Amino acid sequence: VQTVESGGGSVQAGRSLRLSCAASGYTYSSYCMGWFRQTPGKEREGVAAIAPDGRTTYADSVEGRFTISQDNAKNTLYLQMNSLKPEDTAMYYCAAGPGLLGPACGYYVLHRRRSDDFAYWGQGTQVTVSS
């Protein structure tokens, strides 16, 4: 089982990035999937979730700017990030939660704080946004 995030980089505020999370050994569409971010000294936060039924949920801080999606054929999760802000600077991770549907998936991703509440963490990809 392996999860590999990619697509991070350094950009100026207002620009866009698309993060990818490729999985092997398990199938995304069976899980409540989430994107998370963390900066040094701060607690990790969930920013976006997609449930097995396709329902998406976003943290208030990224609502309207970020879009989570998945390509089931490629077993890959994406996070399209537009209108980036310096406060979006963080290491970004994806991980799998239990197969919760609809709003329950979103609540789980945005509110659970323990690493072992999720499985298949990748190594992360760094996003740096300069003003």
C-alpha cells in the first residue's frame, strides 16, 4: 500500500496549483478521502473531503478557491487550488478515512485530529505562496 502526493511548489499569491495523490494497493472510491495541511508548530487541519458518494466538503478557509476531485480510473485524488494566499503555505497530505458518506465524511475529515483516525498517509508535498 502506497500513497504519493505531488504537485506542490512555490508560487506567488493569486496563482494556482494542482496537487495529486496517487494510490496503490487500495481503491480511493471506497473511502472517505481528505486533503490536509500542516505548518510547523501548528496542528494539522483538514481542508477538503470527498465521500464515496461524491459529496465534497471544504474548510471555510478554502471554500470557493479549492476543489477536490478524484479519477477512479487512475485511482488518483486531486486538489485544485486557485487564488492562492500566503496563508495557504503548508505541507499538504492526503489520507483515507472510513467509508463514510455525504456530510459525515466531511465532518470526519475536517474535525478528526488524530493521525490514526486516517490510513495511508503519504509523505506530503510542500506548497509555498509568496506575497
